[in-house]
Amino acid sequence: GAVVSQHPSWVICKSGTSVKIECRSLDFQATTMFWYRQFPKQSLMLMATSNEGSKATYEQGVEKDKFLINHASLTLSTLTVTSAHPEDSSFYICSADQRVRGNEQFFGPGTRLTVL
Amino acid sequence: KNEVEQSPQNLTAQEGEFITINCSYSVGISALHWLQQHPGGGIVSLFMLSSGKKKHGRLIATINIQEKHSSLHITASHPRDSAVYICAVRSGGTASKLTFGTGTRLQVTL
């Protein structure tokens, strides 16, 4: 199946710093990528939908100035957590839309963010 | 009431048992996904289906559009099948936004 990678797989940062997470579709072009957040033992929560070459669409309650999303190419989307705080500590997962295969979504392995 | 309901929430089985996980949804959908999440966190897409039945190895997924219900079956379960299984639906048109169930935590013991 199609492969989606995320980098880094885990990151620890100090409160107040910014962290960038990359999501790449390795063997297909993804016009749409999705960013999710997952708290322990809870389901995925969609944060935003990222379309190549346009502004991301954020879900209600998600601060767009806090979670900056850039989808600069058909294979790369980035999520930047700005001025991170301990409550931003979470597991962040991206997925990419494989339209050639009927909009099947492929998920990245996730990034665990810990803010001290 | 959630748009996507899964049952059971937790399931413990012995190796070799036949396992069924159920998913019911209340909205019109264009496709339903079954996902697997291991303790490390990574998510694997097992199936995407919009009708009928799909089989991959020991896994079988079925969907009944009229009844708004899908099942995931695991035959000859193995401890490595231990994971959280998540049902997710895509509603209407070509939009890809998914609505997730809360997951079923499966533990297969020796």
C-alpha cells in the first residue's frame, strides 16, 4: 500500500518553543492531507484539512494561529505548533488522501510531542 | 449519540478464537474504513469498503449499507492481533473527511 511518513517520530521541547512536524507521502501525490490529534485512550480528533497550494481548513475549536499548517507540495504538509505549552502534549497523526484509489486514506506513524 | 458506534469497547480472546467487531453509523456514507492501531501508536488502514465484503488474509470486513452496519472479523486470532480497531466513515460525495468510532481494544492471549 501507499506509504506516509512523519518526522520526527517523537519530540520533547520546552514550553514556549515552536515545533514543526512533517508529513510526507512517499510514493504518491496527495492533494489533501489531514492532521489529527489523539489523547491517550481516545479516538482521533481531526484538527485541520490541508490542501496543496491553498489555506488549510481548521475544525471548530482549533486555533489556526497556534497550529500552522503548510501544504507546499503534493507530497509534503507541515504542522507547526507555535509557542507550545504542556497542554499541547499529544500524539499528532497525519493522513494523506490517495485519490487514484478512490480517496483511500493512508496514515502516518504519528509524532509524540511532549512539552515540558 | 455518536455518529459512529463500535462494539464491544473492549474484547479479550484466546488465541485461535474467531473475533467479530461491530460498527454502526447513523449518517449516509460513501465509504467505511477499518483501521488498526498498535500500542506504539501508528495506524494501518485495513480496509476501505462501500459495499459487500472484502478479505485480506485472516481479516474479513463486511458492510450492509441498508442497515448502516459493518463488521470486522478476525479468524484464528493471534496475540499479534492485539490492537485497537477503529471504524471510520466518510460521508457523502468525494470529501475525504472521516468520522471515527471510539475504537475496540482487542487483547488476544495465549
